Amino acid sequence: MQHLQSLRKKITQKKVIQAMGCHSPLSAKVAEKAGFDALWASGFELSAMYGLPDMSMITMTQHLDMLRAIASETQIPIIADIDTGYGNAINVIHTIISYEQAGASAVVMEDKHFPKVTSLLEGGRQHLLPIEEFQGKIEAACANRINPDFLIIARVEALIAGLGEAEALKRAMAYEAAGADLILIHSKQKSPQEIINFTNAWQGNIPLVIVPTAYPELTLAEIQALQKIAIVIYGNHAIRACTAAMQSTFQKILKQGMLSVEKDIASVKEIFELQNMDWVKVNEKQYLR
Ligand code: SPV
Ligand code: MG
């Protein structure tokens, strides 16, 4: 599987991989066309697309169906957000097999209790699993992948839970020892300092992943300069961008009429391109008699 090897290979290179969050094949195709290296099959985005909170309300089947649809329409690697792995270590075995078969190149599994509470919520209830229990889930994940290039990314939520850097480092080391290929370290601080401090203190041998939604002033050049970060995930920009565009477009149509938005929205021709209408034309010519 080429996309699996390509992500594994890319994480060993110096350039930071940029993964754009998506919630549909259309948003994934727009991200791929824009030039992102990888896609983030975000639980937050898919939950929001259903108008639901990101609190384990979307089922694994719903997320997998969307992932399959995204994988069948794109070529770049997909990093799947599997939240807590949908249960205990036994459930994780089934989850890993399902996501690898569905076409993901990597999964991110977080060390929270099921059902989880979304990370960026101010004052959110954040309950973490005991370290040993999460190590068992990582071991189950690693042992049950078919292709060794399928990446298991362990997500540390200790900073999100307010437990501090020492606890976050301890957990990250324990997850590396359990076999994780990368550590996703998440923070909801408005400043990047918490993540910069963690990154500088990180003594492990595996690279880091960050989701800098809460501290967007951290530039790609600064991330690159930290040296230990292999992947940056733009966690929810697709759903926020289309929500903002819909809000202003819908308001404008009501206030000023349809013509007023014409230049601001994608043309029908652009949507045809994203729907592969050229392909339809070619096949019509060949087969329809
Ligand atoms: C997601 O996009 O679903 C994530 C990132 O897990 S965050 O919402 O910041 O937790
Ligand atoms: Mg998520």
C-alpha cells in the first residue's frame, strides 16, 4: 500500500507534514487540491457536520463510512481520529483492523475514558485512563495492524486535563515504550508556550504531532525549528471555513438577493470538477448507445 509507506517515509524526513482536517470527500478533495500532504479524518468535524457535540456520539460505523468515502476519492494519506479507540483494548483490536481495511494510513488514539469529552471546551470534564490500561490499548493496536507501515499515534491529553508537563511527559514516555510510532501532544492554552516547553523537554525517540487550533500564531517555520514535530494537524478549519461561508452567504441572500453572492461562492463548474463530471462525459461517450 503506497500511501502507508509514503506517510511512514515522510515522518522521517525533515519537512513537517501538514494534514488538513476534513469531514467529507468534498472537503478532502479541496484539501488535496490545495496541496496538503495528508488528511485528518477529524471526529470533531464529522460530529459538527451532524450538528452533534464531539463527545463519542458519532459511532465508529459513521466515521468509518466517511473515511471509506474520503479514501475512495483522494490519493494522499489519511490520519484517522479514532478518539478513545471505541472501547477497551479488545475493542481496539477490531477498530484497528477496520480502519486499516478502510484505507487509513494512521490512527490517533487518545488516553481518555469512553465516552470522551471534546478537548478544546473551556472547563470540559477530562478523565484519563490509568497509564497501564492505555499501554494495553496501544499494544493491542500495534500487534493487530497488518501492514507495519500503518502508524499508531498515541495522543496524550494530560495538558488538556490540566495535569501538567511532568504527567504529560511521563505518559508520552510510557506510550512510546508500549510501541506508539508518534505522540500527539494536545494543548488548549491560547499561547504556544505549553507545547514549546513540552517539545523542548521531550527526550523520547519518536516524533511529535500537534494540533495548534488554540494557538494559531505558532508558524510553520517555528514548528519546523522545534525539530521534534513531524506532523501538524489543522484540526477544524474545513468545518469552520464552510460554516463561516454559509453564514455570510445565507444572510446576504436574504438581505440582498442571490446575485449579491454570485462572485463569492464556488461556480457550478467548480463543483462539477469536484464531482468528476469529465469522467461521466468520457464514459457516456463510450458506453451510452
Ligand atoms: C478533532 O479534530 O476531532 C480533534 C482535534 O481531535 S480537537 O478537536 O482539537 O480535539
Ligand atoms: Mg477528535
